[in-house]
Amino acid sequence: MNANNANNANDGIEPAATVVNEATSLSSSRRTTTAAENAESHDISADKEIVVFFYNIVYQTIPNNVTKLITGKNLTHIKMRACSGFDRLREVDMSASLALKTIGEEAFEGCHALSVVTCAPNVKTIGKGAFRECTKLQAFDLSQAHALEAIGKWAFAKCSALFVVKCAPNVKTIGEYVFYGCTKLQDVDLSEAHALETIGEEAFGYCSALSIIKCAPSLKTIGGGSFRKCTSLQNVDLSEAHALETIGMAAFARCNTLSVVKWAPNLKIIGNGAFQECTKLQDVDLSEANALETIGMAAFAGCSALSVVKWAPNLKTIGESPFLDCTKLRDVMIPWSYHWFVRKLPFDETKLQSVDMQGHDLKKAIRIKNLYPQATPRLSMNRMVSMYARSLLTSAQLENAARNDDSLTEVWAEARVGDLRRLEEIQKAHADSIFKLLHWSAGNGLVENLVVNRKKRKR
């Protein structure tokens, strides 16, 4: 493609345009150098001048006054720092580069005038810091980049005007800090990224305008700090992320408008400080998080509006002070399927008004009553007597339950004594209730009717 052809190909850009082209021959190279020198001799602040450069060979020298870069069909990758710091570059068109596989590290970093990028359809990798601090870049559409697999760390970090991103359907990894500090980014829709497995650390950290997240169903890991301090984020729906197993350390920390979280069905780990200081979060319902095994240290610490927690049924590891400074926490619900006999839970009893349980497992009810005597008004003696009447519990059964409780080691003997004492009280109350019922029935001439009705039922 000669200079005239390049000029004709871009007639629609602006009538008076300087076209800079570089070919493979030595003579062409000399002409390009001269053209570049002439271009640089112009007033670099003359924004009306259009300088188009046709980039078709990896190691070409690109003039730093170029305003539009067009990549050719033979280009296989864009070299590291190819256009870094080019203040006049406004547009990059890679649509014709079918062979282009890689956009190199920091290739367009600090191109403060860059506002339009058309991505190559077969690109596989966007390198580290490739578009970092392109402060006029408003949108980036990767939806047709079907070969894209990885977006490197810092790739779009601090693109302060970026507000729309369309993700590539086959991308597997969004690297660390990729969209960090994109303060106008409002909507992240990853629902069509069916191959996405990992969102790296701080990938969307400090995106203060981000209000909507749609997760990929294939997502396995949300890295540490991925959405830290996204202060406009109100709702996080992970219910369709069936592959999600890990929410990393401080992943949603300090999202101070976050009020609703819908949990992934197969989530295993909530990391240290994952939701720390989410000051509008009111309800944490983990009762259906059957795969959840670990809640990390300070996971919900400082969630000052949190008032209700529904415990996960299969938790094995609980970090230190996961609900520290949750000053409004009043109600805790223990699910019927909670697999431990019932261990001490990480709540300050003096601040709780209610620790309740689902189901009719008297063994668990006895333990909860012993652990939280002041915060269990709903576990009344009448309720526990009713549980006992449904399934008579023996001292031996209660001892076996305590003996097999993994959460009890050195304190087993003490817990056993407390459990047995509580069971004796329930048995006595049950016997008293039977006696009172018979006494009342006899006084009202109903004992004979009770005996007759029982014989009829047996027949």
C-alpha cells in the first residue's frame, strides 16, 4: 500500500491530512523518515491536522505526532510501548489486522487524547498496561474479539473517562488492576463471558461509579480487592455464578452503599475482610450456602447496619472476629441442617436479642440454649418440651452427640455436664406436663374417654 492509496483509503477522515506510511524497502523507509521529520516540524499543538500512519510491520518507527493509527493485515503483534505517551493519538483502528495476536505491554499507555479504539478480531492477549491512563477513552468493545483469552494487569487502569466495557466471550482471565480507578465505569456485564474463570486482585477496585455487576456463570474466583471501594455498588447477584468457589480478601470491602448480596450456590470460601465496612449491608443469609466451609477473619467486620445473620449449614472454619463492630446485629438463625452438634459461634451474646434455630433437633437446641442463655427467648422450655415429646431423647444419645462434636475438645466434659443438666430439666418439665394433663383430665371426667379413644385407635 503506497502513500497515495493510504490517503485515498482515509478520504473520509478530513480533507487535509498528512499520511505517513512505511513499507519494507529501504527507499520507502527513507521516505517515511522524511515524512515523519516533516510531520514533527509542524506545530504539535495544531489539533486540526490529521496525521495517519499505516502500521504493518512490527518494528516500524511510529512518529509521535500521529493522530490516527491504522494497523495492516500482516501485523502479528504491536510491540511494547509502541505508542506510549503519544499525546496527539486520537484513534486506533485494528479491524483489518486479522493476523494480530498480541497488543504489547504499555503499547498505548498515557495516550491522553485517545478516544476511539477498534480492536483486532483475532487478538489473544492484551498486555500489561496496554491502555493505562488513556484518560479520554470512553468505551471499549471486545464483544467481537472471540480469540481473546487474557487481559493483562493494569491494561485499562485509570482510564478515567471509560464508562462502558463489553467483554470478550472467551476471555479466561481478567488480570490484576485491569480496570482499577476507572472512576466513570458504571456497568460490568460479564454474563456472556462464558469462559471467564478469574477476576484478578483489585481488577475493578476504586471504580466509584460502578453500580451493576453481572457475573459469568463459569467464574471460579473473585480475587482480593476486586471490587474494593466501589462506592456506588448497591446490589451483588452471584446466584447464577454456579462455578464460583472463592471470594477473596477484601473483595467488596468498603462498598458503603452495598445493601443486598445474593450468594453463589457452590461458594466455599469468603475471605478475610471480604465485606468489611459495607455499612449499608443489613442481612447476610447464608442458610442455603451448603458448600460454604470457611468465613475468614473480619469478613463482615464494621458492617454497622447488619442486623440479621442466617448461618451456613456446613461451615468448618471461622476466622477471628468475622462480625466485629456489627453494632446493630441482633438476630442469628441456625439452620436445621447445621452439621455440627453446635459450636460456639462468633457473636457477642450481650448484643444479641435472638439466637434461634430451625427444625426440631433437641440436641442442638440444648447446646444453643447453654451457649446463649440470654439471647434465646424463643427457645422456651415449652418449645423444647415439645421437641422432646416428638422424639424422646436419652442421656446416652446426648452424650454421644457431644462426644462426636469436632468443635469440642478440651471443653467436652464441661459441655457434657451442661447438656445433661438441661436435658434433665426438660425431661422433668415433660413429666410434669403429662401429670398436669392427667390431673386436669381426671378432674373433668376425661380420663376414661382418653383410654377408650386410645383403644379405638389401636383397633
